[in-house]
Amino acid sequence: FNASDVEFGYRLVEAYSKLGRYEEAERVLIRILGVDATDLDAQHQLVSVYKSLNKLKEAIALLKQLAAEHPGRERDYYTQIAELEQEQRHDEEAILYVQKALEKSPNDAQAQSAAALCNSVLTPRTSLGGPCDVDGDCAQGACISSARGDRRVCARTQNGLLNAPCDL
């Protein structure tokens, strides 16, 4: 691939994606990025291809890189990361990235929607009996458990954001 082949490469990616041939689309995008590693369109398309291939770890890694390189778009990248973490049932990581997205844009509807999605997997448990307060971060019995019951996190909010996991 060289710089003059990039436009042709984009056409190939589009055709491969329409045909559901995401492995080929991934290979072409990686070659395009070999010509210009900063090609934002290619990076965004590669995230989409990774999602289609269920390569969620790779998609998350690329989104984290994009967030670091493009601070003005962090909210969008953090929201996407939260959704992918949620899809993998990584509740605590999803909450972390929802918080980061909300910090970047507290009134943004997309970030608030991601927060609602994250909160939907957490189910309040009233039978825990007392606070899940180890370091004083979580008070007055505000402990909730994930839907699978394998994690406990503090449901107390501060400025509309969930607190960190209680780690009991």
C-alpha cells in the first residue's frame, strides 16, 4: 500500500463490510494505517470492524488510544468504551468509563444514556444489612450488587455519578 492506494483501500473496506467479510476489511484498514497511522477515519472504521468481529478488547484498546490522542472527543470514546465493557459484563469498568464520559460533558444526552444503560445491570439488594463501607466511601447501606451477584458497588451518588466499587 502507498498513499495513492488509500482511496482504493477505503472502497475495498466498504465492499468487504457490506459483504460481511470483516477479516478482509480489518487487513485493509491495518494496511491503510501503515501508510498513515494518524488516519482518524481508518481508526474509526477499524473500531467498527473490531466490534463486528467481536474483538472487543482490540476495539477498547484503540478507543483508549483515540481518547488519549484526541482530548476533545474523549466523551464519545469513553461512552463507546463503557458500552463495550458492559457488553462483556465488566460492570465496574463500564461504570468507570460512564463516569469519565459524564465528567467530560455532564449534560450530554448520550453520556446520560450510557449511564442509564450501566445502571440497568445493577440491581439494588436490601438484604445486605448495613453499609458496605470499608474506607468510609460508601455510607448508610448504599451497597448494591451486580445483576449476576458477583460484585458489590456503592450506589450513593455524588454529583450524579456512581461511586467506585466497595471491594468488600
